[in-house]
Amino acid sequence: SLLFTVSSQMVNEKSLLNKLNSSSSSAEKKVDELNELSRFYIYYLPQNSPSYSNKALKIAVDVNYLDGIADSYLNLGFYSFRIDDYYNSEKYYKKAIEYYVKTNNKIGIGSCYQLMARTSNGLGNYEYSMDLLLRAHKIFEDIDYTIGVGRVFEIIGDINDIFGDYSTALENLTYSIEIKEQNKDFLELSRSYAYLGNVF
């Protein structure tokens, strides 16, 4: 399963394309490579992302690679979020959860809850967002997935800021930044700093 392996801005588009084009590996590996490239594009060139997610999804369905199907839906959900299509974003995340549950992929399930919380914020559903974040946090804490914990506290800090609880927002966003820096979660680090800037 792919799931958040594109974790550094040092990842190079050309190297990802070369790996994909030169690979003679299994269908499952091909799905992971397509999803890795799709995730890269979500951050840097979003309009290029869906075609790779959809290619990955087709292959994953053909070979019944459940985590690959889930990763593809997660990427489609994340892309939809990036273009402010919140309703389709939530729809794709829910599909991803269905498949992550089948493989007991805890990181996948927690990541969907965390990303769905961002989508819920976009829709103004803050109570539901907090419920999703609590679910994600419990999963990440149980499996010691600290990258996920850092991402959860970023969104909690943003909600604190929205409701005017600036001291708690500052505390949670600072904690998020510390965890992301420790884990070299550079692609997601800038968002915590952006939210921190909003507090001031």
C-alpha cells in the first residue's frame, strides 16, 4: 500500500515518472507507483493527479488489490478537496474506508477520518469534524503513528482558531509543527505554519 509515502519535497517528478515507465514489476507495485505519482501531483500540479489515480484504480480492481483500490479512492478524495469539491471528496474517502476496513489498514482508516475532517471544515461541519479527528487520533495513538497525530493536531488547531480560542490554537498548531518536523513530514508542514499565521 502507498499511503503517504510521498513525504518530502525532495521527491522529484522526473524520478517518479522514470520509476513508473521503467518498471517491469507486479501489478500491485504498478498500482503503488501510479498512486505515488498521483499523490505528488496533488501537492504540485493537482490537475494531473486524477488520471493516475484512475489508472491505478482500474488495475487494482482488475487484480483485486484492496489496499490499492483504497489508496486510489483516497487520492481522488484528496484531489477533490484541493479543488474545493467537498461533496465528492467525502464520497471518495468513504469508499476508501470500505476497502481499508477489509484489510484492517489502520493507517488508511485513520487517514481517511483525518482528511474527511478537513473536508467537513470546508463544509462548516465543525462538530462532525471534531468527531472524525477524535476517531483518527485514537487510531494513530493506538498504533503509534505519529505522522498522523501531527496532522490531526493541525486541524484541531485550525478549528480552535475559527472559534476564537487562540491560545489553544497556538498550543495545538505548535505541537503539530513539532511532530511534523520530527517526522520530516515536509509536504504537510507548510499548512501548519499557514494556520499558525492565521492565529496572529
